[in-house]
Amino acid sequence: MYLEEPIDYNRFFFTSSSFMLAMNRLCLDRIAVLRAEQRHIQKKESKKIATVLVL
């Protein structure tokens, strides 16, 4: 079985690597959001603890 046109491996590699970079970027963004949420929750908790200590 012969392909109509030869496979351009450079182009294939480029598209797959840019796809991987995009996925990596999405994951990093998600991690950043989760960390920010966690920091926000920790600040709330520490404020609660501080108010309890004051009382």
C-alpha cells in the first residue's frame, strides 16, 4: 500500500509538539488556578484561627 504523498515528518512533529505544549499550558494554568484557590482558602482559615485566638 502506497501513500498518495510522502509523510512530512517535520510537519507532523511540529503539530504534535505544539499540541503537547498547548496541553502543558492548559495544565499549568489549571494548577495555577488551584493553587490560588487553595491560598485563598488558607487565608480564610488563618483569619478564622486568628479571630478565635483573639476571642
